[in-house]
Amino acid sequence: MSWRISPQPVLSPRDAFFAPRERVPAADAAGRVAAETIAPDPPGIPAIAPGELLTTDLLDALRDEARAGSRMAGACDPTLETLLVVRA
């Protein structure tokens, strides 16, 4: 479950939000820095915030929740096929 994975901040949320961004396939997002907030609902608590490192474990947990029918509040792509990341 995604809310059991500890966040790994890399940039401040403000810096990540205003940084140049790009959309990448989920398969290419691990190791990148998030530029969006994603909150599985329920419980509606952000699992990803701008500036946090996207890990394989976190992405796998979120995709599992999406497949199980959880709504991905805040996600630019609620299917989680793509994610918004800070441009490298």
C-alpha cells in the first residue's frame, strides 16, 4: 500500500512545482522527481508530492491501487500510465 512507503524529498515542493516539467511513461518514472501530487482515494492522503523521488516500490503500489479501483486524486493522468516529472 502506497501510504506505507516513506517519502524521499529531493527538491522543495515549490522548486519542483515551478521547475520545467515533462510527462513520461510510468515505466520510465522510477528515479525521477515528481512534479505533481497524487493522492489515492480512499484515504485521500497524498502518496506523492512535488519534489519527491519516485521509486519503483511506490509506483508499483500506486498502480496496484489504481487497478483495484482507487481514484487517483490530483494526478494529471488518473490511469497512471504517465506521470509528470521534473525535466532532467
